[in-house]
Amino acid sequence: MNAASVQRVWALTFLLAAWAALLSMGLASILRTAPLPSSGWPEPARPQPVVPPRGAIYAADGTPLALSLQSGDRVYPMGSLAGQVVGYVKGKRDPESGRINTAGELEAGQAGAERAMEGRLSRAGDVYLTIDPALQTFAEEALWKGVEASGAEWGTAIVMETKSGRLLAVANAPAFDPGAPRGAPGDDPRLTNYAFERLIEPGSTMKALTAATLLQAGAARMDDVVDAPMRRKVADRTIRDVVRHPPRLSLAQVLAYSSNVGMSTFAERLDARTLTGYHRKLHLYDADLLPGFRVWAPLYRPPEQVGEVELANLSFGQGLSVTPLHLAAAFNTLANDGVYVPPALVEPVGGPRTERVFRPEVARELRAVLSEFNAPRARLRGYDLGGKTGTAQISTGRGYEDSETYAALYAGFVPAGQPRVTVLVVLYRPQTSIFGSKVAAPIFREIAARALAYWGVPPASVRLGSGE
């Protein structure tokens, strides 16, 4: 090899060594950050931000009510069970599968627990509701059948655990499946949780609470008697009764005959501040009854605006509009031996803020009377059930609508002696009958019958026959 050839070999060796050094210094990383040549090569994949899966919603016993799949799809395994309570989320719906994909969504909850518990769910935290799936099923099936039979515009049924305030069932009609196609809020009646998001007047269910107020305040006893004609004038208004009754009634008979005249006469023994003060103790004026959830605020007059006519109306359930949830919780005070316990929908329910409103003997005396004079269609042979019917005119800004538009109600205890639950049923604008005793009471009875069977409580004849 001559000198020129040796020189070329050494030059080539030097170039190769230099190239290797550049590579070791990170030339490859430099090339990766440089623009790719226009050769059609695909751009390298970049890491995507990790979106935590949305938390699940369960019933009290662990039954899944709302779950998120790894794909981001939000599914509702129980369909329409407690649909309005569970709520729904914002997201893109797949036209073929019908699933709602919420991957990457922020503040996706639009209604119900999905909205109320958004902070926990969006951080992958699970939520347990107080709902008992069995009782929810019983309430929904009884309500849906009753709404269809009565032709009501909508209905709701609430089952509230007496001691704890847990909402074991919140049924609404028409039914709603959060996983099914839906209309826009305000246009689709299935989306509304009528138990929380509608105002009604309590009607004659309020007479039981007025009677308890009279007893608690020492203004009357159950055997006190007043004159009770079928109609009476209060200022420039006329108060009327519907059911024929004797011309003089005791307080117990006022409840039995559901006499507006008799109750308004007894209420004259109270002043406005006393009556409305007990309404406040029963939380009938609370604007935030169930924190986090959308519950409509009641409409009421302050004491200084309650005159002679307004006091009479309030005594039998007119002039005050509340949600069914407000009314159920207030009525539950009679079931709970006079102690108010706030309603609860999310577990755990620990140390509820309770308040004694009535003496235990007052609540027990009321329950005994409401059991003795219970509506026939609310009775269940072999069991002690009690409650109060209601038929409330629908109020507008100009007064009350025509006589054909009413809400029918029934509020009762299961069982009446030592209640486990309070049940409230409301039917809005029923067509077959306006009376709660005819259309709402049978729904209560069916819920009570199935609940007692579910709990394994035999009828009294069986208990006596077995020597218990």
C-alpha cells in the first residue's frame, strides 16, 4: 500500500470515529426533534393526559346504579330504577350502542346525584345512596300503576326511614331511564324529580300537624268540642266542608271527618306566630332541605302577613306551598314520637341534626287517632296502619284554579304503633277522582303491604295464633 492509500484509510477512519462520537452525544435526539422530511412518515404518538374514571353510584346495599367503563362510557345497569334520583350526565351518545361517553368531560353531572355529587364523582370517588332497591321497586310499581289508573299528570311516592331520615325510596312517574335517549330539560316530563322539584299545598294532611300544634301548645285536647256547621264565614271568605258530619265535633272527629270548618275553628285558639313557628320547627320553610340536591324553596307568608283568613287557611293546608319532600319530613315527626329528623339521601348518615317539636305523647295520640279513623282504602287487614288523606286545590298567581284541578295526597305510617317508615303519596291532577282517599290511599296500602312482607312482619292474626 503506497502512502496515498494509507492516508485515505486514516481519513475514512477519522470520519467514522467522528460520526460515532456525534451519535453518542445525542445526535439521534436532535434528529427526533427536528421536522420530519416530507416523506409521508407518521408523526410519533404523544402521551395523552390521564383522565380518572368517573366514580360509581350505588344503592345502600351495593347495587350499582351508575358505572363508568374503561372506554369512558357511562352506563346505568338498573335502568329506570330511581332514575330521576340518580340523574344523568353530559356526554356524547353513540348512535349504535346508545352509550354515553364522558371521557375527558368536566362537571358532567346534569341532574340528580350525578350533579349533586359531582365533586366526588369527578375525582373517581364512589357514592352510596340511601335508596333500598327493593322498597324503591315496590314504590315505583305501585305509583306507576296508580298514576296510569287515575290519569294523573304526574305522581311521586316517598318512603322515609322514621328514626334516621334515610330516603329508602323516592319514586316518580312518569318513569325515566338515564341511559335511554332523552329530551331537553323542561320539555321532557320524565326528567323531573317531582318529589324535590315541584310545589304543592299540603291540603288536609296539614290538619294532623295543626292538631299536634294545638295539643303541644296546650290550646286543645283531643276530646274538646266545637260548633262545626257545614260552612262558616271568616271575614269575607266562606269555608266549606265536603263530608257530611254532626253539627258539633271533637278534635278527633275533625280529623276523622277532615273538617275544614272544625279545624279552622280550633285554630282560632292559636295566634299566627305560634302556628307559623311550628311550621318553621318542622322545616316547612327551609330553602335548602337536602344540601347539594336541587330542592325547590317553599312559598309561604311571614307571620306579620297572616291575618284571620290566612290563619284559617293554613290550619287545613292552604296558603303554603312545599315540595313533597318537605311534607314527608314534617309528617315523619309524628312517626318519630315528635322528633324532627332531616331527610338524607347519601351515606353515611351519621348524627343527624334532630329537634324535638312535639312531646312523645302528643305524637302517639295523633297516630292512634289517625289509625282509628284511617281511610278504608289505606287499611290492610291484620296490620296497624295510620295516616291522613289530602285533597289540595292547585293554586295559581290569581288564586285557585277551577274545581276540577287538584292534587290528591296520602301521608301515613307503617306500622302506626311503632313506625319504621313514613310514606307520602302525591298524584297531580288525577282524572278519575280528586280525593286522596280514593286514588292516593290505595298506593300507600300497596307499598305498605309489600314493605311488611319484605321485612317479614306477619299480620296480627298470625302473631296471636303463634302465641306471640
